[in-house]
Amino acid sequence: MSEMWINMGPQHPMTHGLWNLRVRIDGETVLDVDPEMGYLHRGIEKISEDRHYNEVITLMDRTCYVAGLAWEHLYIIAAEKALRIQPPERADYLRMMCEEFQRIGSHLMWYAAFVQDIGLMSPFLYGMRDRDLVLDLFQSYTGARMTYEYMRVGGVRNDLPPGFTDQARKVLDWLVPRFKEYDQLCLGSDIFHKRCDHLGVLSASDCIRHGVTGPMLRSAGVKRDLRKNRPYSLYKEVDFDVAVADGADVTARYLVRMEEMRQSVRILRQVVDWLDAHPGPVMAETVPRWMGAPYAPVGREGYLLKRQYPKGVGFSSIEEPHGEAQAYVVNEGGEHPYRVKFRSPVFANLSAARTYLVGYHVADIPPIMGSVDVCVGECDR
Amino acid sequence: MSNVTLYSVSYLLSDTVLRAIGSVLPRPLSAWITNADLITGIAVLVFGALLLAASMLNTIVLIWWERKLLGRFMDRRGAMHVGYAGLLQNFADGFKLFRKTTVQPRDADSLGFYTGPTAYMVTSMILFGILPISSGWNSGVLPLSLLLALAVFSFAPLFIFVSAWSSNNKYSLMGGMRSAAQMIAYEVPLLLAVVAVVIVAGSFDLTTIVYEQQNYWFWGPLVVALVVFFAGMLAEMERIPFDLPEAEAELVEGWNTEYGGMLFAFFMLADYLRALVGSILVVLLFLGGWTLPTWVPAALTSFPLAGIVWFMVKTYIVFGVFVWIRASLPRVRTDQLLRVGWNRMIPLSLLSVFLAALLVTVKCLPVFGCVPSLGV
């Protein structure tokens, strides 16, 4: 066969979202790739400028469909810095719990999609089944399974329902043996190693050159995790290890994500224990009334009032399940943020596609892209 | 009841129906319609219709069986709502596909686009006229029935490639290429594994091969051949881990990407027909066909149509193993598949031929007993 371009996307089972990977192939060999993003661009940054600080949270859930709470967390930290509001300690722990559960949920979703890409059928449903337990937990305290709108500037919307921590411990106890099962299904299979070893190699220097972060960076042996390197929230209070692997290939990324889930379980056990032992307020008292206090609907006049608030900017960067996400919120004193800017890790990870795809086979594209863990929502914003 | 054969059943049906019609008709017409030649002719048609109905019904039940098994492997229940335990789900699906419009891509080649799936299904169905299901339940004594079955079985890559090429889609073309490469690569070890069986049984006739297994089923002494045959069948059926021609993740749906509605149903049906044939061949060649070992109590083998029942049980268990493999293994890559095919499977199949020759020379095995046809 002569060389030809094929479009893998925007409607293609490999993409797991709405983007297009143009591939130039010769027979089964990939000669060149050209990732095209932007099909899902919704202008979230611009829309944010017309919304109250708390209303932006709604958009954050829509930014990434598997990691909504992590993105809420990202935005909330930046917004609180811009508004100079300090959340109570319990709220911070609740947010950490949200983020870690979200990490498990997101990685389980990744696992399900990834094994589907290499043709494993049953683990796909195992991953989805176990993710459902995490979603059930979310539902029990946020009321939603995907669009949570749980965090607020100055705290979180509501405290946990009674009995939640026991339920959470039960889920964690269920999950830990499942991770072993996943490993048996994948790492125990020779075909898995045949398909994934030495595939999609992206060395540490290439990762840094392209701004690739998250599990992809750690799979190249770089021990960088913002929860450790630049602790935000109260991550310095909890004890955990950074998951690192050598190899920089698809298998290494698998190992890193699996280990991250185990570490998340470790963090969650500590956080849940803390939450049990320390009841308290979940909302800061200094939140201005027009921002919306917990449990009390905001009066109409609150929104209309042109309240002057000290100006400021806030920057945050968190270790989102896909990588390092960053947010920049400019507060010019109005009710709305003047400018909001997000940095999506997936955008950088995808943009480096040429580096880790060229030279492999067409059949290698799904496992490699699967190991990148694409979430187009947050990539295009 | 033990001497009921497929032909006697169809003759009985034809005879009864035609005589019933003849009894109400006026004399000259009645004499013509109850003519022995006509009854025999209609009996042949009934014979074909019975085979067709049985193969279709079995295929549909096979799909149900796969869905239920796969569901259980995946910690869910599979089809549940249409009919008892979802038994009628496939009829509903088939009816839905039947009603759908067939969309032909603008630049597709009509001739290939339509004849490809049709020929694929027809050749798959011809196989059922060749395979014996039980003693007497076949379409007559064909001395080379195994050879004929494998020859018809290997038509498939041609029709797949024709339909893929005429779809005018890059994914289809790649899927078609892969399919052709894969099927041709696995045809060779498959045939060599069959040669091992033929050497031991001393016949190309499937019925004879089954009766040669009265002392021991061939899977024991010919276990290498069984492994090769099983893997080769897996590749011929294009099931996971060898389903790369329709590798969903990269090729959308492979060679049948552009097919929808009834043409897609043709492909789907033919795939399962071939899966059924594959399982049947494993049972016939290695698992003693419709016979049971002699130590089994006679009550289990003497009830009416016992042969067919045991044959179906074995076939569905073998297919269950295929489903099990599908539920637990990832997909391999084309180059890996071809490398395994040419570098591992062919030497293995040659080894199995050698072992079979050795077995025939030795004539008797300590555990398994003797080869009956060699007169020891």
C-alpha cells in the first residue's frame, strides 16, 4: 500500500471524545500524526467572566466529565486566593476527599477505556462497575453523579450525610482487592505485555520539553507530584508516596495509575478518619453575602449590589488525575472574575502526540492514546 | 427410534403432507401428487429446509449463549427482557436489522458491495450441508466431506476482501487486507492439524473419523493438533484475541465498517455460522462427535436422538471455551499474529503430524488403547 492519510476521529472509537487524530500511514506503520483539537471548545474561560464566582463552579463540572470535582477544587483555590478568603479546615479535608475519590473514579474510567482499547472486554465492565461505587458516594453527599457543584468559595456546600464515612470505608475495602484483580487481568497476560511494553515511549526529557505532566511524566521516572512538590490544600498533613515507574511506555503508565489509586486509598483512609474525629463548620464566615452563604439562599438584592471587594489575583495548580492543571483568576473588584485562565494537562499531553506515536503500528495507536488518558472536555475547555 | 435419520424424517414429512393434499384432490391430480418421484423430490427440498432452519436456529441460540456467557464473565446478566432469559432478544435484533435501510456509500462498487456479504453467508451455510450431526443425520456419505468442508470454509477471505475493497473506505480496506493475511496464514497450520487427525483416522469422511474415536477421543493423543486447530479456528473465526480485521479500537468495525441493516446482519450471521462450524469441527475431529465413551451408562446414550443432544452439548461447551477466551484475553497485533502463525503454529502443526504418524506406527498407546482401523 502507498502512503495515505487517515482521519482517526472526530467520530472514532479510539478517540474517547471529540477530537481528530490525522495519521499518515504506510501499510500499518505510522509515519506522521497530526492531532486536531478544538471540536469541543465551549469558551469556558470567556463564559466565566460573565458569572459570579460561585457560578463558575457549574462550568468546572462540565470541563472534565470524569474529574469534575478536581477541577472545582482547582478553580476554588485560585478564586479564594483572588478573594482572600480562607476556608475552614474541615472544608479543606472534604475537598481533598473529593479530589482523591475523583482520582480513583477517573483512573477507573481510564482503566475501563484503556483495556477496551487493547481488546480486553471484561475488565472494561469491572472498571465501570467499581467506578459506580465511587459515583454512588458522590451522589450521597453532592446529590449528583457527574455535575456535582459541591464546592463553594469559602468552603463546601454541605457537610457529609450521617453514615457516609462508614460507607466510604466499605468502598475502599472493596476497591483494594479489586486493584489486584485488575493487575492479574492485565499484567498477568503475556499478550498485554506484547502489546504494551516499549510502546509509546516518551522519555523524561521529551516530557519536560513538551510540558507533559501527570502520570505520563511520572512513568518516565520523574518524581513530580504537586501534592508533594508544592502541597496545596492540606496535602502536607497526609502521608502518601508518589507513584513513579521507569520505562516511559504504556505499561509504565498503567503501573503509575494503578499505584496512584492505591495511594489515593491510603490518603482517603486518613482523610476519612480525620473527618470522623473533627466535626466543624464547612464554610468560612468571612464569605461576603453576595457570594452565597451555605444553606441560605442568596437574596436578589445580593446579586444586584455592586459590592466592592479588595482586588487581587489568584493562581493555583493542582495534581489533577490527568496531570498538572493550573488556574489563574483575576479579581478586579466586581462580582465576576475579570479574567479566568485554565491550563489543561491533557492539551499538552495530546500535543506531544507526534513524539510518542510516530514509528509504531496503526494497531498501537489505541493503546498509546489510551495510556495518555484523553479527556477532550478539559483539553478544549 | 434410534434409526431415525435426517432423510427419513424429511421423507416422512413430505409423504404425509403430499398424501394429505392428495386425499382431498380429484383423482388424476391426486395420483400425480402422490407419485413416488414427486414425494422423493419434495423430501429433498424438505431436507434442505430442515438443515437451513436448524443451522439458523442454532446460530441464533449460539449468539444468545455467547451473550449470556459473556454477560456472566463480565459480572452482568446479558440479555434479559425479550422472552425467557432474553431468548428472543436475537430475533428482535434480527428483525430490527431486517427493517433497516441498507446504505451504500456513494463511490462503493455495487457488485462487490452486495455480492460480498451474500456470498460470505451462502458459503458459510453450505457448510451445514456437509457436516454430519449424528449417525444418519447428514446429507449422505461423502468420502471427502472433511476436505470439502475445509475448502468451503476457506472461501471466506476472498469474499471479505471483495466486500472490504468495494466499500471504498480506508478502514474497510485495511481490515480486508488484515483479514486476508490472517486467514491465509492460519489456513496452513489448520490444515496440517487436520492432516494429523486424518492420518490417525485413516479417512477424510467425518462420519468415519467420529467412529474411529470409539476407543478414545483424539484430543488425548493428538493434543498438539487440538491446540493448533483451536488457535487456528480462533483466527479463522476472527474472534478475540485474533479479531484484528475488525479491531474496533483502531479500525472502527474493520471490513464491515460501511455495512448496515440486513447486509450487516449477513456478516454477523455468517460470523456466527462459521463459529458454529468451527465448534462442530472441534467436536467432530477431537471430541468424539456424537458418541460418548463406552463407560457411560447406556441410559444416557439410548434415548431418542441422544446423538444429536450430546453433539449439541459438546458443541456449545466448545463454543463456551471460545467465549471464555474472548472474555479474558486482549487482542494481539497483526505482525505479532502473523509471526506466531508462521513461526510457531506451523512448526507445531508439523510436530502434530509427526506425532500422528508415530501413533499410527506404534498402533497402540499405553493409556488410550489402540487405533481401531489399523486392525490391532
